[in-house]
Amino acid sequence: MTLLTALEGKEYIIKDIDTDDEELNAFLFSLGCYSGEPITVVSRRRGSCVVSIKDGRYNIDRQLADAIVV
């Protein structure tokens, strides 16, 4: 399942980042978004997701949310 189908408020463990784009992988890694890390979908707004990773909250678009497998 990806973050697009994840339930709001439930903590998940990131299993994989499903993308061939190295720049996107580097960006997600800089946010602390990599395999084994917990992630929570805080809310959804207009096709994007607000997620909580470690001590930060980030707004990610549909493309990023679809690349994160939980």
C-alpha cells in the first residue's frame, strides 16, 4: 500500500521508496523518509498529504505519496 491509501492518524513503517528518480530519492532521504522509518499521514488536502516524519511535518504531493510504500 502507498501513502495515498493509508489511513489518517495511523503510524506506518516505510517499506520502500518506489521511484527511479535519484533526485526524488535524495530529497525524500533528506527529509528522513527511508526504509524502516515510521511515518504518519496527518491529513489530506486537495490531492496532497501532510505527513509526520521524525520531528517534522511535511506537505507532499500525490507523486511523492504514491512513491512511498508502507
